[in-house]
Amino acid sequence: MGTGALVPVDGEPDPGAEWGLEQFQRAGRTLASLGLIRAAEGNLSTFDGRVLAITRTGSWLAHLKPGDIVRGDSDGTLPGASSDLEVHRRLYREIGPGAVVHAHPPGTVPEDGGGPGTHGIYVFAPSLSQGVEEALRRTPEAAAHVPDRFSGYPVVDIQPVVWEDGTVRILDQRKLPAVERYLDAVTVEEVAEAIRTLAVRGAPLLGVTAGFGVALSAARSDNADPDALLGALERAGELLIRSRPTAVNVSWAVRRVRDAARRAAGIGGSPAIRGATLDEARAILEQEQASCEAIGELGAELVPAGARILTHCNTGVLATCGIGTAQGVILSAHRAGKDIKVWVDETRPLLQGARLTAWELQRLGIPMTLVVDSAAGSLMAKGQVDLVVVGADRISANGDTANKVGTYPLAVLAAYHGVPFYVAAPLSTVDPATPDGKDIDIEAREPDEVTSPLGVPSAPKGTPAANPAFDLTPAELITAIVTERGVARPPYPDSLARLLGKGRP
């Protein structure tokens, strides 16, 4: 298909079914999760024969808000509407009521970007959901990974952290899977508390959240003096870093956003600082989403057909804002038709595997079975595990990896039974300043998470308990580390340094 292709879809329009904000939001999130748009790319519209609704110029389809949809007469003036408005109008004039989806699949945008109607693909369909389906089905690069019927195609449509009008909205993962509730953080202290109490967790997502936390501090500050504002951001960043010391992504993201603020200070003072911090936080979000896609694609190549995969903790969209790291490998292998099955560790004491990974895999339609953590060894002994893939909270320069407690015994079991053990993580998780694992600070959490998991007492009152949140897997137990820039293999000091290149991502 050439660039700017106009793709009609047969069928009768369904007036009234898809004109609401929720349908626009779902279509936008789906396009982003499938890699058909990034950031402010693409646009959507519907026309019921009377009112045309279209996304606003510069809006992010993955995070649409009410003000991002412009509505009006199909021939009238629509201030703020997408620059592709006339392309959408032409399709409605030629075909009639329906919906138009404009996406940017790989290979459909010329180097000069093209103009309206000459880049990406424009799909006319009876509804937005059908337009999204057809956009994927008609994309040459994606066609090989699409089953015959899109209705069974796995879509990640969860948004664990969203910036909305000066508020950081955080999906409270402590309440899942029973309740889907968002926390609205309006101060950096509230963001730090959400991180500390595991309302939000997962190394890449912690970085995204911390970045938005610094941006929130800037947005909410009334400091007109740039130096005073930079000082406030310094303190905000230190607070966020203390909230989860093991996860290097937090300090990495804080440093990036504060560096962006310092660069902006000499250009436009406090207003420029506020704009730069938000732009950098959004850039981190985009980078992590893109990293997940690349990690998934590279990692899927390591997964044989029919593989039985064991994973630990949660490494999907709830941990990354993208398709996931270890779970991105699983999802990509599933999309490629490899007929995989997944063993999901409960991941005690907070049951992130049972509560979160099982919930996500069910939504994605990926075959899985939940097991207690201590069942992994017997599964391997029976030959029922073909590979283990986990995420990482911090990777030292020599490849030693800190991850959710319980990861280390899995690596030992895998080595004993000859099962490949893979770590999937973005390069933002690699800490070249930490030579080896002994220098990684392992966070100790409150003992009541062990004696009263999820608030339910399971031990006699007064029982002492130790609760390390992470453990350390030595590099020699790791078969390979899958990153967005390639697969690192031993010796890791050399292979990780090559992937890092001249600096951190």
C-alpha cells in the first residue's frame, strides 16, 4: 500500500454508536498500543450525516480528553480541527456517514513528512472500531502478525498513568483486579506516596511517573524566579528518588527532567522551565512505549513455537505504559502465532502476578495458568517450562540484576534444569555507574506485607518478619538480557556497554 492510501470498508454506518468521547479514546489507545501511531500522530473523525466530530490538531490520540474533540457542521468552520480536516470531509462527501481513521504505520510516511492526504493511511469505515481493525489489517508490515479475524487480536488499552490538566492521574494498582480506580495527584508529595505505597510500580512506569512528578512540581509552583523554581524541582526530585531507591528508572527520569529544566531556564525563565519539564516527561513516556515494542519484537525471536513460558511479578502495561518488557516478549510471541502458554507466578507477598499479570493476560486472550511461586521447580523438573522471562528494576554494569524478590531462585532452578533464563528490560534500567550487584540498594518493606498480605492476617500477632522487596540475580545465571537496542549476552560488561553506546538512552 502506498502512502496516503484511502481505504474504504464495506458496510452500513452505525449512527449514534460511536460518536462519543469514549469511542474516540478507545480507538486512539488501540492505535497507539498496536504501534500505528505515536505521540501526536494521526487523527480520528466521525460523521452521522449532520455533525462532524474530529480530533484537534496536536492532540495525543492515546490520551484524548473532552477538549480534544472538535464538533460542528460538516461544511462549517471548525477552529482547532486537525489539519487533515479536508481529507476527512472529502471522504464523507464521496461515501457518506461513517468514521475515518488516519494512522502512521511504519513505511507509510515519506521522509519529508508529506502533507494532508499524502502520508500514512486514511481508512473510511462504518465505525471507529472497524476503522482501527482495517488500518491494522491493511498495513503491510503488520499483516504477517494479524490473525484472520481481528476480533481476537490482543489489544492493550490500559492507561496506568496519565497527565491531565496539571494533574497526574494514577491507576491504583493496589485495588486491582477488583476495582479500577484512579488517584488524582496534585502535589509531588502525593506522587511520591503513590510510588512508595505501590499504587504505581514497575521500573519503566516508575520512571514515567517520576518524570510527571517533577513536571507537576513545576506546573504547581508559582515561583517566578527561575533559580528558586530550579531549587524546588531539585527537592521534588530527591523526594521522588527516596520513594523507591532500588528502581534506577526513578533517578534516571528525575535527572532527565531536571536537566531539561536547567537548559530551559536560561532561555525563557520560569515559563520555559514549566514547558520543558512537561515536554521531557512526555518524551520519557514515548521512549518507554517505543522501547517496549522493540524489546517485544527482539525477545519474541528467542521464543520457540509452542513454548511454555514462566514469568514472575508483573511486567506488562501496568509496569511500563507500553506493551511490557518480559510481558512484551510474551505478547509479541503470541501475536506472531507461536501458540505459547504462560505459567504465572503468584509473586508473594503482594501477589502482583496473581492480581495484575493474570488480569492483563486474560484481557489479552493469552493462554495462562496461575501457580504458587514454589511450584516453579517441580514444573521445570517435569519438563513443563521451556524458558523463563522476567523484568528488572536495576541492572548493574556487569549484568547482575535486581528484580522482584523470588527472581533469584527461579534463575537457580532454571540453571539446574537447563532452562533458558532471560531478562527483558529497557536500557534505562541499566546503571553503568553501579559496577556490580553488591552495590545495589535492596529495599526492605514493611513486615506486615508478609504477616498480613493484602491486609489479611496470616501469621500469629507479633510474628517478626523480613520483607526484602527485591533480590539479586548474578549475571552468570542469566542467558541473555533483551533491550530495545539489541540482545546482550555474556560477557555483559562488554555487551551492555556496546548497547549503551555513548550514553544512556
